[in-house]
Amino acid sequence: MNVLVYVDHFRGNPIPASWEVIGLARQFGHVAAAIIGYQTEALTRAAFEYGADEALVIDDKTVDEYRPEPYASAFVKMVRKGALPDGTAKKFDLLLLPNTTRGRDIAAISAVDLNLGALVDAIAISIEGNETIITRPAYSDKVLIKEICTTRPAIVTVRPRAFPRPQPQAGRQGTVRQIRPAMKKSEIPTSPDGYALERMPDLGSAALIVAGGYGMGNDAERIQAGVAENIIGREGFYLLYDLAEVLGCAVGASRKAVEAGFSVYSIQIGQTGRVVSPQVYLAFGISGAVQHLAGMKTSKTIIAINADPNAPIFKVARYGVVADLHKILPVLYRQAKERTGRRIEERSALSLAEMDANARRTIRTPRYNYEIVDTPREYNWEEDDPEESDAAEKSA
């Protein structure tokens, strides 16, 4: 069986879920990696080390930046060509992509262009005759649904962290086949004018997540001193970001923290936000409402810090600390900084008047730019990347 796996990346930095999908693909047979970008040598080497047998590569300046049209067209071109190790053409039996934003883009467009069925967010895949069968969670992960696709090949997106990442084999090699881009520069209708780069790992693929809840704004001493709850919460999230940068992990938030204006929707975890499954989930001031648990209960190890001993999150936590997070978090941050030896940029503190001046404003620090929304609240529900002649193509 021949499987084509799209290697997702941003500007050459691979998304770890891509290697998980290659590991899964090896269970079915011959694995070809679809690599699209510019100066892709390092990506190609990594794909071989993680288990790809060959690489179909479009390495061109026109696909330096991700855009759905040229990337999906390139992927469709690779599918139509196919390849065996000896270079002879053969159709693929299965097309796998990580269930990331870019992976879903390409899967949807390719399904239309190729007139194929698409299955999304798989946590298990099997092939029975001409049927591709997947299992995926539904209804906030309360039930598992089996879905069947009868087209061959089927397009399947795979949930990040649902499968183990294989161990890389240094120096492993494979066959490289160079392919020309599917679209000329003049045919591409969009052009990016810049990116808001995140310093933190993506929530979907992060192995460690530190998350804050509504309790981030519940500091009795400061409230008694007259400090507004929303300001306490924002400052708490600033420290949470500092801790995350020291630990090299991602930051998440509960819905109540977002609605209170402590954080932004792009990092909201739960039924109406992101679904995550890290190795470790460190929850500060999160009560554990069922809507939040729907987005993180598959985490391998949950550690909860909450002042309320009856908080529901303790029922799913492996480790629980009943304490004031505002006393725990600064100590944890200092200890982490001392043990890792990492330094972060210092930022000038915003005055309370600046933070509370407007009903809607942008809080800016040297590292983080995000929108803070106060009452009356206006939520931003958007999230946190012709065929040419074959004669010019060559095998390497």
C-alpha cells in the first residue's frame, strides 16, 4: 500500500504532528512525504529520519510562504503523479495530513479538486477492502464515532498527539523526487503582507501547557486593597506567559478567563475553543467545568492548583494542590528560571490607569500583543499558518 503524508511546517519549521502521521503511515506500507516550500533540504532529511521512504518535493520561491491555493494545487499534483521507489507512476491508496489549520485547508481543497472523500480528526484508522474506516471523537469527546470512506484513495486528517512520534534514525535516507510547482507566481491570487509570530509552541502540538482560569483574578489581598479583578487577572496571565517562556511550553485559558478579559480567545481551551492532549497540563485557578474538561481531559498528566478543595478539576487531576495560586505561581516561576537558566526580556510595567482606561484596548508588551476586552464585551471568535510539462521534472 502506498501512503502520501503531507509534512506540515511554518517557514521550514516542522510541526511535530507531521512525524506522528509518518509513524502511523508506516503501519500501512510504503510512505512518501509531500514536502512543499522553499529551501526544504532540512525538512526532507528529517522526513527520512522519521520514517519516510521517499519524498515528493516542490522546492520553489513561489511556495516560500503558505497560501492555500498554491499548496493545495501542489499536493493535488503530487497525488495525481504518484510514485513507486523505482519512479514508476502509481496511485496512492491513502492520503494523510495532520489535523492542523494548514492540513485541514489542503485536505478540503484537495477533496474537491480530486473528487475524493475526506475524513477528519482521526484517532484510529483501518483499511478493510476498499473502505477506509476512522474513529474520531464527537460531542465534546463524550462519544467515539466510526466513519467510512469508499473512495480510493481517501483523504484523512489525523489528530495531533493521537499517535506516538517515532524515534528518528539519524542518517536514514530515501528517494527524492523533485516536482515543479503547480501554479506560477502570476496565478496565485493572494500574497501575505506579514505574520503575527507567536513565541510559544502551538497549543495543538504542545507537550506541556500551563493554563489559567477565572481564579487568576481572585487575589483576596489585592482585591481588598482596591485593585480591580480584571487587572489582577491580566497581570496573572503576564506571569503565566513568563513561566511558559522559561519552560518552553504553551499557554492556555479557560472560557471564563477569556470572557473576563484576562486573556484572548485564540488560546481558549474547551468545548468552544481548542482541544489539546499534552503530556502535562498544569491548571492554575481552573475550576474544571465540563465545557473546559471537554478540551483537555485526554491530557496524559493533569496537575491542578486551586484554592477550592471541592473544585471539579481535582476529580480528573493526577496531582492536586489546594493553595492560593498567586502565592504558588511566582515561586514556581523563580524556581523554573533558576533551574533552566533561561532569561527572558524585561518589560516595562503598565500602570493600572493605562490598563483600565478604555472599554476596549490593546495591551502591548515587548513580547506579547493581544486584545483585551472589557465590559461591554465584543468577542473576537477568530483564531490562535495550469499543469506544466513533465519534461522539466527530474528524479534525484
